[in-house]
Amino acid sequence: MKTAKLFVAAALTLSLSAGVARAKIPVAPIDDAAKAKAEETKAKAAEAAKKDAELLAKAQDRVAAKYIQAKKAKGVVVKPTPVVAPAK
């Protein structure tokens, strides 16, 4: 029992000290080429996210239209709730 507690305490101490030692490692400076590549990658990711958001909106509109059409066929009037765009 005492050995198990000692083992757990030693493991905890080692893991905490390893985290502190890793936190002190300085970040390597980034050269201009790497910065340009990072910005290009960021721009591509933003463009892809925008395209995905547009595709999602179109798909949601199609689903909503089909739902409204199905409800109208049954004689139920559906009034979609207006959605206000979030402030930027």
C-alpha cells in the first residue's frame, strides 16, 4: 500500500516536472517564407469554410422547402421563423 502511494506520487511529480520543462522551451523564429505559407494556408482554409457554409445553407434551404411543400400538401400552413444574421 505504501509502495503504491509512493509510486503514484513519483509518477505525478515526474509528469508535472516534464510539463514545466517543456513549457520553458522557446518558440523557434519563423522566417518570411514560412509566414507567407501560413497566411496562404489560412486564406485557403477560410475560403473552404466559406464555401462549406454556403453549401450548408443551400442544403438547409432545400430541406426547409421540401418540408413546407409537404405540409402544404396536407393543408397545414407553415410560417418559417425569420432568422436574424449575427452581428459581425
